Amino acid sequence: MTESSIPQTALGDLRVVEMGQLIAGPFCGQLLGDMGADIIKIEPPGAGDPMREWGSGTDKVWWEVIARNKRSVSVNLRVPEGQALARRLIAQADVLIENFRPGTLEKWGLGPDRLLAEQPGLIIARMSGYGQTGPYADRAGFGGIGEAMGGWRYIVGEPDRPPSRMGVSIGDTLTATYGCMGILAALHVRNRTGQGQVIDAALYESVLQVMESLVPEYDRAGIIRERAGSILKGIAPSNVYRCKDGEFMIGANKDSLWQRLAEAMGRPELAQDPRFATHVARGTNQAEIDALIEDWTRTLTIAEVEAKMIEAAIPAGRVYRAPDMLEDPHFAAREAIVTVPTERFGDLRMQGTFPKFSVTPGSVRRPAPARPGQDNAQVLGELLGLGAQELAELEKAGVI
């Protein structure tokens, strides 16, 4: 890119080739694209990334989020001609993202050793179930498997039921986020040294990173954290409580917050009650304190409880669903939800870009590509100098 063409975004001078599929690799690309990077997504000719067909309902709209700010190029990576095209595209990029099974890039002649020998400044982010090394590296791994191995699944759900899933693909998105973080750190190193490197982000290790004190608690005291439903054992009060017209979240586990909550409930004496006066005591009597609070909240509406919590400066909030988000003035004020014009579905509301930048804000600059390879002519012509005739011959041969 020339200096004059660099958009005023945080990563506007960065070009990324994304060769991932499904969630981890593509979400990493989404994060970088939202911050301004030029994302060239390589999809298989024909059906493209399976994410195009994922999501609930008749209209599959997940793709419109995860593929926004990307240009689609269809390249058959399983044939030598396609692999050669991919190498030429990567040679024009700063970053390569991939989340295939370990060994796949090497099989295609696109392994890091070869790519870095040709392009020492390249940053390669590799996302996989178990990492690129170790005895499990060759195993197939999806996000749910990483969540199970990393400790997440065992502690989620009700104590008397089997482990639950969170409701979103947290293992994949955590891995993508750590991969993105690794890319940004590697770019910082490259700015100092000119040297690229490989980022190895495993699904199970990404989950393990957010497991707080789960491992040292066992190592030190033999404590195995168990499923506890809607509470964090020993931290009280912090729960969702039923009101007349729905549910409301209150977090008042700090001593001063509990004192203010007791006053808001009209029960100031509870703050001095030996069962609840200290953090440890409240944790020990967690079920009892939650029952007392819910006896109170059930006499009020959500709006009434919310007003009391705001007045008392207690962290609390409604339990939102999508309709609540679309109607909420705070979401609107911060553009947490944006409207994106899409080719297939018209104007579509979705989460905005994040985090917020004061000088170089992110944005949804282009909708997700409606068709695999819809940007073949632009990208392959712009970066590789391929003309219409050559593109037509490659398409006829099944290379693109």
C-alpha cells in the first residue's frame, strides 16, 4: 500500500491473508479487519467457507458478522497451481492466519519454514486444537473439545447435571483473540527487528488461560472446582434474582456494597448479622443470603429494583436478550450495535467494532462477501497482475 492510500485506522497499513475456516481463524481475521487491516480471505472454490451456512433460522447471517471487512478470493489449495497462487498472495502480505490441522500447510508446500525463508518478516498465526507440538498435536480438535480439556466445560452448569456449554463458541473466540494479541505483539517485535515469527495458539491453552486459580487451588490445597450453577462459590451476594416481571443481576459481594444493599432492602440490620457481616461469612451462608435477597426482589418489578440499585450505587443490571440490546439507549449511544447494508439480507443489525479508539476508530467498512471468490479479479489483478484471460483459464481449470 502507498502512504496516501493508508486509511485512518489503527491497522490500515496491514495486509492479512486469512486461510482459516469456521470460527477461530475467521474471528481473528474479523478482529484485525475491524481495526482497519486489509483482510484477503482465501476460500475453496464453489461452496466456500462452511461458515456461510452456519447459524440459526432460515437466513444464515453469522457469516455477515465474521466475514465483514474482508475480500474473498477463491483458491483451490489442494492443487499445485492453487498453492502457487497462495504463496504469491502471502508474499504481498504482512500476516498469514490459518487454523487447519497441524501439518496441513506443510503438505501444501506452505509451511512456515518455507514461507519465512522467502519472506523473513512474515507473521504466521496458527490456531489448532492442541497446538503445533506435543503428543496430541495431530488430533482433530474443535472449540468444544478445547473447552473440555482446558477446564471450562467441567465447571459450567448445575451441580446435579452434566457439564453445559456456554451458549457461544467461547473456545474458538478465545483462541482467535489470543491469536490476534499475538499478531499485534509480533508486529511490535518486527518493527524493532524486521523479523517475523510463528504464533502457535491452541484451543485448550486459550481456555486454560482464563481458568483463574483453578490449577493452583488444586496444587496447593487439593481443591477441585465444581459446577455451581449461577453462583461463584464463596462469593456472595452475586447472582440473578427473580422479580415480579423477570430476572435481575446484582453483584454486592464487597462489604460496603452489601451494607448499601441491606439498606436498600430496608433491612440494614442484615449488614451486621454475623452470618453475613464478612466476606467469608457471606460465602459460607451463600444460599441463605440469596434467598433473603430474592424474597425482597420478588415483591418488586425489574424497573423498581434497578432504580434502587442505581440510587445506592450497587453494580446491577438487567439480563439482556437481543431485543433488549436493540432498544437500549446506552447501546445506541456507544454504537455497540451498527447497521450494515448486506447484499443478501438488506440492512442488518449486528455488534459494532471494539475496542473503541479515540484517534483511529474501527468500523465496518465493507459487508461480508456474498459469494466465494467475488473479489478474484480485483485482488488477483491488483496484487498479482493477472488479467481477465488468465483468470478465466484458472477458473476453467478449477484453480480459482
